[in-house]
Amino acid sequence: MRAVHHLTLPRALHPGAWWLWALGLAVAASRTRNPVLLVLILAVAGFVVAARRSDAPWANSYLAFLKLGLVVIGVRIVLQALLSTRSQGNTLLFTLPQIPLPDWASGVKLGGEVSAEAVVTALYDGGQLAVMLCCIGAANALASPRRLLKSLPGALYEMGVACVVALTFAPQLVTDARRIRGARRLRGRTRGSFRTTAMPVLEGALDRSVELAAAMDSRGYGRTAHVPRRQRRITGASVLLGLLGIMLGVYSLLTDAMAFPVAAGALAFGVLLATGAMAVGRQRVTRTRYRPDPWALPEWLVIGSGAVAAATLIVAAARGVEGLVLPGPLVVPPVPLLPVLGILIGLAPAVAAPPLIRRRELVPA
Amino acid sequence: MIEFNRVTVTYDGAAEPALRDVSFTVPEGELALVVGRTGSGKSTLLRAINGLVPHFTGGTLAGRVLVNGRDTKDYRPRDLADVVGIVGQDPMAGFVTDTVEDELAYSMESLGVPPDVMRRRVEETLDLLGLADVRDRPLTALSGGQRQRTAIGAALTSHPAVLVLDEPTSALDPQAAEEVLAALQRLVHDLGVTVVMAEHRLERVIQYADRVIEISGAVSTGLPADLMVTAPVAPPVVELGRLAGWSPLPLSVRDARRAAGVLRERLGDHRPAPRVAVIGEELARCNDLVVSYGSVPALRGVSVALRAGEVVALMGRNGAGKSTLLNALVGLVQPRSGSVVAAGIDPRRTKPKQLIKAVGLVPQEPADLLYAPTVAEECAGADSDFHVTPGRCRALLERLAPDIDDEMHPRDLSEGQRLCLALAVVLCGAPPLLLLDEPTRGLDYGAKRRLVEILRELAADGHAVVLSTHDVEMVAEVATRVLVLADGELVSDGDTATVIAGSPAFAPQVAKILAPLPFLTVGEVATALERAS
């Protein structure tokens, strides 16, 4: 067996595999509002993150996304409580002071009676979104988006670098703003204006990007083989068109916005066009890649487990298996056996993904 | 290898050319040192070598720059990437990827080097620069010296014939600077790389240079020993050599030590006059100060008292907690426990308007203090912020860095000039407690000398000055007391002579040359010699 196929030989898993696996869990979450299943998905993602994350700075993002998810749920519940009508149920929870609205807004109600059904529905709806967010967070924690962009096809490389740079600059802006707000105290100024806060931050960011651009230029970024302009434009246009097709296809598959054959057709057409264009576009690129991440058995197992989780819930939802959708908000959520098993298969990466390379200094001599 | 032929660079909209009629050649395998005042065009010259000037920066370049036979007129920087490697002032700003190994491979990937060659060269470079232990670390988790070596390595892996470095040691502590210089030395000696480097800290690098390119109006080149005989600014080892009349002039501490026997005898029993600080009342005090960022402790129980009339130097490795201590004294960070009192107030609980009358800080990033679109407006703003007579800030700036154009945007100034502007802004408030975070980064000897004068005056007027710095020569000149921080703890606290003279890392050149005699500066030696004769 080749070294890359070992499940226990430490190495970093291909970032694409992590993202596909997480996407699989997110798709599974999109098919159900049963809180038991949602919490189970959350736990599966959390367990794998805990088992296989590195100690790099981005590895904490699962927690960050978890907090973001709680905020989403909170916002959803507060809004629902403020705007709820009796349409969802009659179990009165409490009564808020109602704000009288003018006649033209007669359909809308602010405050007033809040029903338990409304709050619980909001909790489940928000929970679904929060769990999907956490799946993205898990992917972030296991493989930084930068590493993912590194394995983009050659034709998309330049676009990928632009994204990477943008990704680094966002957190940098936050630290800059904090530092500059502190520095304002040193000039004896209490209140900030656009000029004393935003301007230095933006100027700093601009300076840094110019500096980075200079560094990249001097290190050979953008050296390309000569390709006629016409061909370059055609490839560019077909890549975009192909991506559009993929996006449409995926969106309508997830939301049932279009009939299944149309959506699948759009997806297939998009994939075909994009891959073709990228293959042509590759001629232009003279780059090589340092230690590309291998794609071997562990990667297949990881995306396989994600796919099984997603497929189980898609099929269950399509077949109308009971327990994915609750009959009413205030019933005890059932535990459907088949979906639970499907989701539990998503745990596989905790064993199937190779462990991380331990820091050299920690390894006994 | 590098040939400048009557090169004149004029940036768009600038009245004066940044470089005027520059001609010189650097032969293969030499280490050339570019020296000159802050803002004299050193960075422009360096960036002209790989065509960033004018391809990237705009402006016009008259004359010809040839690198390895290629004219930069016809080659863009990216097309010269296989010949010239360039490392900027701030290595962090030039990093494209996020781990050491990927960063080392980046240029090679762009150049299309085959994967097996790439793998081999990365391994070689890791060993050459001593980075093997940190190969899979994120770049943000590296120390200053490791970052600088990674940046050098990243420029080296594509095997360029020329390596260009802009102030590679200015932000580093003495130990890290040693590491970087040792690595460069190896490149020049073992691999025959041609190195062109700009550096203000001549005391660190002059001994390694084969050739000096001096920019001061006109550009002159020469051997370091020849140029140093007449140079208006020179490192302490050279000044001591001139004072003692040594010939040939020694450029390294080792050469000077071998010549110093006679001087030591001449000095005989004479000792430097003790530095007497007129120490007044207590101005600030920290008691058992603990500060942490998240779970990372930055200060663990630091207690220190600062008195009027003192100039205190705060030293220690990058990341030892120097900036945190200064920030705590102005209330920019919240202590986890312990107390801070600065000029009678608690800086965390004071309104900014009252605070600046008590404490002033020049932060590590001087641009943070500057908001106005022109130098003149910035100075006027500072006068009104600090309620002082209009024109005071401008006068201070004129003293620190003469001839800065009033209409310039502060961000277009050179790093050294910008620092002078921030210094002028804070100094014009003349707060009783003045804190300076690395005030010598990018400053030339002239500006440093003027800063020393101003600090001495302030101390004599009863201000307390605290400066965090890696510049041991500056400490030897101005400090009356030295605090050394390590890992967030105070490890030494005493008068300058006792703390720095004995330490291998912090001893100034004069102390190393004349040990065991307790002299720290050339000025002290000169006074003692006068008394001896």
C-alpha cells in the first residue's frame, strides 16, 4: 500500500475533502428541522473537529461559528416574539406591551401576546441555520480556506490569490482599528470622527496592499505564457458561465426551486463548461505547485461519510420518512432511526482521517 | 553584476528627483552597503534594482539600470524574479502564504520550478537559515528574527544572483540581528550571492561590507575603511578609532580590541564621570502589574517606580513585554491585577484631555498618531490638541528632522521622518512622563543625536523619560537607568553602566573594546583622555 493510503500515518488531509465532508453535513441539516437530528449533526461536527484540528490560529473557528449560530437563534427568537401572531398556536407564554401602529400597517403587530408555538418554531428554524453555519465553521477549523484555495485549478489561481489576500485583510482591519482607537487617546481626543478612525485604518490597509502587491510582483506573481487575447477572453467567459450553471443547479437542488431534471441538467452543464474552460486556461499558467496535497484513500473515506449523511437525509426527506418534519411545534421530537444512523456515519473522519503531524519539539528524541 | 548608469528618478508630482545622476557598479559576490540620511532615497535606489521603480511605483527613470545584463527598462519586476530577490523593511507585509514552508516555496512556484527541485531547495534553505525547527509554523507565530530569516529564505529559494535587503535588522533585538547577519554572511561567503543592503545601524553591519554606497546629494562609492575616515556619521568603533588615531581604521570590535592595548594604558586609572541624574520626586509607579492577552501572559508581576529626571531604557527580546508595560502606563491595556499610577492619576480612569497633560506615548507604529493630510496641518493640530503656542510642534520637527516639506502627506514621508513627526507631536505637549516605544527605528545617526539632546534637556527639566529600544548605543548615550524584561518579568534594574556593560548582548561597542574599563561611549573616553593629558 502506498504511504498516502495509510489511515494512521500522520499527514494533513486534503482541504477539499474536509470542505466536501462539511458540506455533506450542511446539506443533511438543510433537510430537517427535528432538533434531535440537528443537535446530533452539531455533535458529530464538533467531535471530528476536536479529534482532528490543528493548533493553528484558524483552528478555533468552530467555536466562533458556534457563537455566531447562537446569535442567529437569539435574533430569530426575539424577532418572532415581537412580531408573532396567533397563527402558529394558542399556548400563551407571556404578554409584551403592545406598540400601537398606524392604520396602514394593520396587518403587522408589534409586541403583545407571545405564544409558545411561535417561540419554539423560531428556535428550530434558527437552529437549522445555526447548525449549517457550524458545519462551515468545522470546515474552517479543519482546513483554512487559504489551503483550500491553494488547491484550486491553475486557471483560477489568480482569482484565488485575490480571495486569500482579502481573507487576511479583514481580521487585520479589526486589529488596526483597535490600535488606532487607542492611539487617539494619546492625542487627547475623546470622540473619533471619520477622519481620525476610518481614514488611518483605510490608509493603513491601502499601504499594506500596495506593499504586498510589490512583494508579489517582485516574486514573480503573474508570470504567464503567451496566449492570444481572444482565447483568453473565451476561456474567462466560459469559466464564469460554468460557475453560474453550477450555482443555479446546486441552489435549486437544495431548495426545490426548479424541477429536478432541469436543476440536475444545469448542474451538469455548468460542471462540463467550467472543467473544459479550466483545462484550456491551464496552458497559460506556467506555475508549479509545492507539495500538493495528495488525494488518496482517507480523502475518499472522509467525503464518502459526508456524502452518506447527506444522501440518507435527502432520500429520507424525498420518501417522506417520518420524524424529519415535526407534526407540530410543541410535540416531543421523535428519533427516526435511519437518519440518525446516516448522520452517525459522518463521524467516520475522526478515525478515517490521518492524525496530525505532531510538532517536532514535542516528539521525544 | 549591478550597474547604474547616470540614473535619475523623479516620482510623479514631485518637484525634486528622488535620486539624481547616480552611477556605480557592484561586482559579483560583493556585499554592498547603502548608507545615507533618512529620506535620502535609499529605498528608491534598492527598488530600482529589480525594476519596482519605475514599473510599480510610477515616475520616470532616466539613465540605465543593468542587472545581470538585463535592462530594467525591458524587464518587469516579475520577469527579474529569477535574478533579484528583494526583502522589504517589514517582512510581515511581504508574506503571501501562511506557513514557513509555503512561503519559502512561493517564488519557485511562480517561476515554474519543477516540484522535485523545489522540495530539495526548500530543505536546503531551511538548513542554511536555521529554520528547520519552525518549518510548519504559521508565520504569525514566529519571532522577529525568524520572520526576517524566512523572508530572506523566501527570496533565496529561486536562486537569485542578487539579494536586496532594506534595513534587515532595524526592528530586531541584538540577538536576532546577529542571527540574520550571520545568515547573510554565509550566503556571501559560501554561495557567492551579491548582496545590496541599506542599514542605519552601521555598528552592526559595517564590518561585513565590501563596498559602501553613500547617498548624500551626490552618490559616492568606496571601500568601507576609506569612507569611514571622513564620514560625518560613523559607528562608535570608528569614532573611537579616529579619536585614538588608529590606522588602519578598525571596523569590527575584534580589530579594535587588538589595537586597544595602548589606549587602555593611556586611560590608566581614569574612570568616566558617574552619570548623575538629578533625581526628583516619584512620577509613576507600577505595583505587581499583571497583564495578559487572552490566555497569553505579557507581564507577570512587574513592580517599578519612575522618578523625575531619569531616562530609563527598557530592554529585552522582541515580545518580552516592553510595549505592554509602556501601554499600561498610559492606560491602553487593562491590567489583570496590580496598580498603575502615572503622575498622580490612574491612566485607565482619566479622560484623554487630562491624561495627555500627565503622560505622553509615541507608539511603535508612529503613523497611528497622525491624521492630517499635510505635515503643516498635523503640526497645527498638535498645537491645538496640547494647548501650546502655535508653531511649537513645527519648531520641534525642524530640530529633529530639518527640511521636511510642509505640504507632504505624512504617509509619504520616509519611515524615519514619520517617526520624527510623531515624536514632535508628542514632545510638544512636554508631559511630565514621556514614553517612547522604539524611537530609533529607521533613524539615522544625525536624527538620533538630536533626539538624545532633546531627551537630555527634558530630563534636566524634571521630566521622566522611558524608552523601549534595542539600540544599545543609544542606551549607552542617554540612559541613566536600565530595566531588562524577559518573558514578562523584570530581570535587571540598575544604573546603565552596571546593567549593560557586563552583558554580552547589551554591551555597547566601546565597552566591548575597552573591557574591563567601564567606559560606555566615545564621549566618555574623550573626556577621560583630556583629563589624562
